Amino acid sequence: MNDKTVDPRLLEMLRCPACVRSGPQAGLLDRHGNWLVCRDCSRKYPIRDGIPVMLIEEGDKYKATAIQDLPATAQ
């Protein structure tokens, strides 16, 4: 299974769990390959086996990593 199996409707609904408390439009995510990146806080959430891993701890691991430096496959 690969990340392309993620339902696009699900991706539209997902929000960064660290930022969503600020309001309904906070924490919007952009997709970059196997990653979802928060527009507000720059946390990066991996997509593993088609499942977005939306844990704040996961988002924190690569927060300081530039998008172009993210691993192609989320660990």
C-alpha cells in the first residue's frame, strides 16, 4: 500500500492537532509527498502505509527540517 490510497476528502478535513484549538481554519495542512505540513506551525506529519500519523509528537520530530530535506519515506 502507498500514500496515494489516502482519501482526498480525509485530507481536506485534517488539521494540525497542535493548532486546531485556535479556530476552525487554523492548522491547515499542505501535502508534500509522504508528509502533511502545517501552514501555521510547520509541524510535519508522516503518512505511513496510507495513514496520516497525526500525533503532535510525530509532528515535532521534523518541525525544524526543511520540506526539501524530509525523507522520501516517513520512518
